[in-house]
Amino acid sequence: MPFKVAAFYQFAALPDFRALREPLRTFCAGLDLKGSVLLAHEGINGTIAGTDQGIDDFVAELRHGALFGGRLDNLELKFSEAAQMPFQRLKVRLKKEIVTLGDTTVDPTRQVGTYVDAADWNELIAAPDIMVLDTRNAFEVAMGTFEGAVDPRIASFGQFKEFAARNLDPAKHRRIAMFCTGGIRCEKASAYLLAQGFAEVYHLKGGILKYLEDTPQQDSRWRGDCFVFDERVALGHGLRERAGALSSDAERESAPCEAAVHE
């Protein structure tokens, strides 16, 4: 039986995030869901798997239920399938940030780059005056990326600020188009660059996963596989599982544990 997988996030004010942990964990366990969910004052980020009904009930609770009281009304959400359960257990964790940039002053709810739909992405990154920037970790980029994209060669997203300080210049790089797995890293990175004086910062709405879901393979500018932080390892066009994308368990275990949620 295939499992339904939901990858989701939203930046939203959750000052009560500590009190939400156990009720959310209990609710997920009651639906027999497995995966990882991060809660922080700035929002929620996670990837979980279960039956169709279990995932649907979970999403309905996030969006409309009493637990979050309507605060997750703009949830970034994508669905895919897994032939086998891609997680071994359920984890609901409290964090300082739902994706770690290392700068808690960056607030994507106040300032964020321009969202670009998957349908418009090819045209944007083909422009001669734009810098296309992959904001993911080096081992993810090695598995697949967009044609012509800059690899920042970082080991974790927390190193993005150092990369930007060394390699990006607001006077030189006037138009930047960035992307990541599901969109969350780009929300933070675009907010950060705008605060540093960069004029035009764009990011792929829904990330690579949305692009692979919506873009016909014959029209695609994506090359390779898209790493995902669960036991499926990688997805291709149509969000299909790509078996054997990593060659060993050691490589799989090299993935940072925090990124086991939607990126």
C-alpha cells in the first residue's frame, strides 16, 4: 500500500509553540503518522507520512482546527507518494528557528523576495542579467540542480550568510533568483538579502518539488535528482521516487538531521 507524504511549512507567529508540542504529537500519533515536525516562535516546518485519510485529517487540523486557531491559513504544502513508509518514527521538536539561518532578526512575514511560480521559472532564469543561486547544501547540489545555477558550496544553511558576505555584492548582483527543495530556505535567504540592500530577489514558489510536480520533463531545465530527507532519498519529475540515488547507507546518514523536514 502506498503512503501519502505531506511536506509543509509556514512562517507565522506562534508564541505558544512550546505548549503546542504535546497536543500536536498526540494528534499525529492518533492518526498513526510518522515523520518530523519542527515548531518555533516563527512557525512550523515538517514532512510526515501516513494513509490518505490520516494526512487529510492532519492538514485539516493545521489549517482549520482549534490547535492553531487559524494561524496556519497560508500553509505551503505539497503531496507525494512513497511505496513504503519513509520514516521510522514520529518526532515533534522545539527549535529556535524552523530552518536555521542563525539570525533570528530575519522575519519572512515582514519582508520576503518576489515569489515566482513554477510556470514562470524557466523564463526568469534564462534572462542574461540574472544570477541563479542554489541555496541548498553541497551534497544536495551534487545530486541535481538547475542549468547554470551557482553552487554556494555550503555544508549547512547556517553558512549562507558567510557565502553572501564573501561572494555577493548588491552593486554587482542586482537581480538574484534563488531556489531550494521546498521553498523555506529561500524565504529566509531572500529576506536576509533584502535586508542587506539587494534590490531584486526572486525565489521559486514551492521550491524544486513544485517545479518537478508541475513542469513537463521535456520542458524542464532541471538536471539530475532532487534529494529529500527521508528514506526515499530522491525524487524526479512528477515527484516519482528515484531508487538507488545514494550508493550507501553511510551517504544517507551524512544528511543533517534537522533537514529531515521540508526544506
